[in-house]
Amino acid sequence: MGSLFLLLFIGFILAILIWIVIKVPWWAKPLVVIGAFLAVTADGYLGRRKLEKMCQEQGGVHIYKTVNSVEGFDLGLWRPTPYWIKDKGYIFIEGHHFSETVERLSISDNGEIKKENDVKPKSKYTIRAYTNNDTPQRYYTTWRTVILNQHNDILAETVIIGYEGGWVSRFIAGLYASKSKDGFCPTTEYNNLSFWKENIIPKVLKPKKKEK
């Protein structure tokens, strides 16, 4: 049904454009074509330029503070794995993984990895993700992944901004009951755990050194 409406809409616009071109004097025909082109593309073009500016001012990786001697932290919706203990040297790691309860991995007395479910969190530092659709800039969405301390101060964050596109893109997406996505910046990879493993967490939450 969405494809049919789209074809009808395109046909309707072309019919109006052809009718106008036929009716106007010859010297005005180029102006009509240019005006029609700008009506379809101008707001999308200006919106993408605005997206670039917003990304330069707000987007990307922001590290505000480094913390030493961290025993462990809460991964938030990412599942805790032994990697953080065995490879990175943390004493414990917590996470929710789309659950209401907290899961914790830690080192037991015999040196093995111990798993505990539905525990009371003890992390001083936690990773959280937010989506903000209610921005002053209409048709823009901001995704933020942050590291918070126990006082809710932001230690680091990645900011991704998405743009829904011009009125044509939004109209077409509306036919399919979805949101258009006309661009992201800097890159959606900034929200991936693999990126945070290598580029954010090691620089912000430095594990406590093991006593010799």
C-alpha cells in the first residue's frame, strides 16, 4: 500500500509540474523547473549541513576524567563476561543485559570466576545509554552513551546525532509507518561494545593494580 501511495504521489507532483511548465511563458520554464527542484531538495540539503555543524560541536568521543584503582564497574545493558576480569584485570564486573536484575562476575577465593544473579549493585561507576528525541532541533535525534560515577557526574561519553531528512524523505518513510534516516554522525560504531572496549573504558576506568 505504501508503494502505491508513493507512486501516486510522484505521479501527482509530475503532473502538476508538467501542467505548470506548459502554461507558463517560455522564459519562465527554467525558473519553474529550478523552483520545483529546490522545493524537493532544499530543506534536506540545509538539514544535512546543520547535521554536520551539530556533529562538529557536540558529536564524537568526549573523555572528561580518568579514574585510577577501579575494582569494577557496571556495564549497563551489556552482558558481563570474564573478559573484563581475565584480560583487563578488574576484580568484578556487573551488568543488566536487558534485565531488571543485576548480574555480577567476580574472582572467588580459589581464583575461579564466580557468577551471581539478582545481586545488589556495588559498582561506583556505570555505563548508561540515552536516546533524546525531544531536542530543540526538530527531526534530529541524539544517542548518548556515558560513564557515570556514584554522583552521576559524566566521566566520558560518545554522542551520535541522526537526521530524519527533508520533507520528502519523511513523507516517504511515513507511508511505511517508519522514521526516515537520512544521516548519522560521526558513526554509529561509537555505541558498540567493541569500540568502548578499545577506546573508552581503558582510558577512563583504569583497573586497580594487583598486589604482588
